[in-house]
Amino acid sequence: MSSVNSLLRIREGTVSLTAEILDLNQSIQTSTERLAQQKKALVESRGHRQNIDETSRAIQDCLEVLRLANQVHDLLAKKNHYAALRALEELHNVHLKGVTQYKIAVMIQRSVPATQRAIAEAVMSDLNTWLYRIREMSQYLGEIALFHTDQRKSRFKQRAEKIPYLEHFNLNSAIELVADEDEEYDLLHNEDLQVDFTPLFECLHIHQSLGHMDKFRIEYANTRRRQKDLLLPSSITLVDEDGASLHNLLEEMAGFAIVERATSKRVPDLRSSVDVWFILLPLSPPLNPGRTCLTQTSRLTNSGIPCVKPPLV
């Protein structure tokens, strides 16, 4: 009887243990399902986080592209043309390549040629303004040149009186230039006048960067040719007693020629010497058909160029 009771107790313990095992199995299964769901949520969360990171990087790249695009236009508005061109090149060659899959990059890429044209037009506008100012100051430049030419003549005459041998030489001869080298005077940079060639250099450099040098040479030559044509009147009054009309014309011619020579010396590749010669040639024959030295009143040499030493460069 005791054995039966023991078996019954064992059986009851077995049933209880089986129930506990089933409960534990159910708990483990529930935990496993919960863990699988959490793992799935974690994977999805990581995917979302990766998408967010990629989106954030894309936004940052696009914002950098927009910042550079705005910077180009800001620099252009401030007339900092070279910096604007450099920023545009950086935008086009570096930053746009990383966001080509976005529509904003396509839009900005399409606008690059138009922006390049805008920079070229802006720098050309500044150059035309500079050329206009150069034309306006040509007479004053010629006046300064002729004034200092008179001074050189006076100094050379005084030297010739002391050293008769110098009478065999003319103004602008090698001997006269050496004798007067202590009196060097820069016609383009002095206390009375400052001619800054920066707009020309900037325009030249930008057109070189854009590969538009041939077009720039043609436009520049045509502009200077038009200015030369405006310089020469169809007729001139010689009846006034002081010869003011002729004198003013000679001063303008001298100033124009000096700027042309200084430009050719600073930028030798801008135009050939033949082109410059053809521009300056008409300045002399109308006043000097016999190609002889003009009188003291005109104070020009027989080439139509002022008797002044070359401007310092």
C-alpha cells in the first residue's frame, strides 16, 4: 500500500513537473517570439537610421551646393569676378559630382553655362567702363606727357649749351635718354594721375579661364578702334589764335598712344604689334602728311607719338 502511495505521489509530481515544463516552454516560446520581434524592429530601426543618415548627408551635400551657388552670385554682385569664377569651377568640378542623382544638381548643372556668361559679361562691362574712363583721361594724360616733354627739351637744351657735342643728338636719342635718366617720370603712376590696369588683367584672365580669348581679343580691338575713330574729328578749326582745338586734339592723340603702348607692353599677347600699328597709324598722317617733325606748338615727334620716355612698367 505504501508503494502505491509512493507511485501516486511520484505520478502527481511528474504531472506537476510536466505542467511546469509546459509553462516554461510556453514562456520560452513567448520570449523567443518577443525577441524575434525586437530583433526585427532593431533591423528595421537600423535601416531607418541608415536611411536617415544617408538623407542627412544628401541634404548637407545639397545645402553645400546651394551655398556655393549663392556664393557665386553674391561674389558676382560684389564685382569679385575672379573669385566668383573660381567658386563656380569648384561647384562644377567637385561638389556637383556627388549629388548628380538629385534634381537640384541637374538644375544647377544646367545653369553653369549661363553663370559663366554672366561673369564674362559683368567683367566685360567693367572693362568697358574702364576703357571709357581711359578715354576720358586721355587728354589729361597727353597734357602731362607734353608738359614733361617740354621740360625734357629744356633740360637737353641746357645740357647742350654746356656740352656742345650734345647738339648732334635729338630728343629721344639714346644719348638724351641716358643723360636724362635721373629725371625719370612715370606718366601712368604719379601724384597727378593713376592708371590702374587691374580691370584689363582681370578680364583677360577670366576670358582665358573660359577659353574665350579669341572673342575677347576681337571685342577689345574693336572697342579701341571705335575710340580711336571718335578721337579723330572729321574737321578741325585752326583759325583760333591760341590753337586750342589742335592742341587738345594732340593731347588726346598723345594720351591714346601712350595707353596703347603701355597696354602692349603689359599684355604682349593681347594684340600683335601690327594691329597696334594699324590703330596708331591714322593718328599721324592727317596732321603730318610729310612725316616731318611737327613744330614746337604740337610738341610731337614725326611718328605722332609724344616725345616722352616710355612709361615705367
